[in-house]
Amino acid sequence: MHWPLFSTNKLCSSTWVPPWLIAQKPWIVPIPGTTKLHRLEENLGAVNVELTEDDLRRIDAASSLARGARYSEGAQKMIDR
């Protein structure tokens, strides 16, 4: 899925998430994993992404809209049984 959050590019999450994570704290190291070559190529594309301050503000604003439980009630019952 491409995200129209960014001023100059439509980026898929595997491309913008690693630079966003690094922008949060300098000691964060994203470790993407995949078994598909095209996903690896997307992940490697993140090396060339430079998020602007405006991009970071847009991501933060969009993420603040996320609400609700992380897991459904049934899935939560399966955790730490």
C-alpha cells in the first residue's frame, strides 16, 4: 500500500518506516525481514529515503489517529495463556 502522506513521493510502508524509526532515536536500528525478493528490494529502497520535518509531522499526526485495542478480544485471550 502506498501512503499519500509525503510531500514528494508515494512511499510504501517498507520504504518509509525504517527512516521514520531512525528519526525517532539515533540508537534505533530497524531490522526488516522478508522471504520475498521484491520486498527485500522495497526494504533496500529505504536507504535512499530522506523524510522531511514536514513528513515526520504528517506521520506523527496520522499515527495519533490510531485508536483501539491492539488485538481483538479473542486474540488477546490467546496471549500469555
